[in-house]
Amino acid sequence: LRIRQAIAHCIDRDALISSIYAYVSDDLKPELRMDSFLPKAHWAYGGPYTDYAYDPDAGMALLEEAGWTLPEGAEPGDGSIRQNADGEALAIKMTTTTAQFRQTWAAVAEQNLLGCGIQMIRLHVPASWFFGATTGLQRRDFEIAGFGWTGQADPAGQTLYACNQIPLPSNGWTGQNYMGWCNEEASDAIVLANNTLAREDRIAAYNTVQKDFAEDMVSLPLFQRAEAEAWSKNMEGL
């Protein structure tokens, strides 16, 4: 948990936004930055939740607590990679597609993590393999992965976050819980949220899921993708 939280603190999400949306001003970045798998304007969002603000010092302190230290004589930010007591390097492989958009923000994240002594090895693979029915995400063939979710008015989520939706050989690799996240409280809540029509009960259940999601830091929501829409000024009732 401390390593996952450290990774979150060591990634500057505002810098990621700047790398791909140069036109977004600093005062608008908090609107794109996320602390949940739901946008802040969504009816089921109940935050703010645990926010892993960019704080390399906090991230490095967590790594120290977890037993990952810099080599003797190294200084934070000098490019040195942290090691554990067995001399193993703190290196993680991040798999994502070859899209230029993802190559751009991933390069920034790579440098962010290096500043904390974490080596991120970027693996850019064909989207056909990454999102394939029998490869990539569906077979959980990655250490960490970067990709986008498509949001919707109804947040659904049972296939994403329930314990019985983790793709495994034993269940024929069904489900979309690629993280392998199993928090019983959150799992029960996401099932409840998708099996009642009472809006207030759904909001309460989704709040539980989002709270546990943030505290367990199994996934770091980076930012909302910018999307442009246009229509005729003569259209009424949009």
C-alpha cells in the first residue's frame, strides 16, 4: 500500500495535463484532475476523497518506510534507483498503447517517478494486443497499465470493481477488474449500487466504493480527457 501511495504522490498530474493540453490554464487543471473514477460533476460523486497531491517528499518517506532506500551516497532526484535490503531495484513496467497521446504523458510520469527513485520502464504495445479479447488487459498481462475509461450517466461498475469480476484462468478470464482489487466492503457496495433503483441508496453505495478505491490506491485516476462538441446556434433544447 505504501509503495502504491508513493507512486501516486510522485506523479505530477498537472504536469501530465500540461504535456498534452498546453492550452489548459493552471486554474482549470483542478477541474480535469481526478480523485475518483467518477468526474467531480457526476451525480454519484461524493468526494472529495483521499487526494494524492504531487508531493515527492511524502512519496519518498513512504518508500523509506517500506524498505526502499537510495544507494549510499545518492541524493534524491539525482537519477539513482532505490533498492530493498536484497539489493533489488525498485523498477516497474508500465504497459500502454503506442498512441502519441499516451507516449507523451507517460514520458512525464517516467521522469516524475525517477525523481523519487522509482524506475518506470515504459512498454508501448499495439492497441490490438493491449485491448485484445485474449491478450493484454483481459489476461492481466502487465505490472501496471495506463488506459482510458469511457464514462456514462449511469456509473455501473460491477464488472470493474467486484471481487468476482477479476479475470482469472479459473473463471475463463471473465470480468473487467483488471487490477485484481478485492475489497469486500467495496465489492458488496458496488453490487448494491447496481441492484437498486433508489437514487439515495445508490449514491451512498457508490460513495463507499469511491472511498475504499482511493484509500487502497489500486488505481490512480489521472485526468479527464478534454472533449469538444459543436452545434448550430439554431438548435433548441439541447
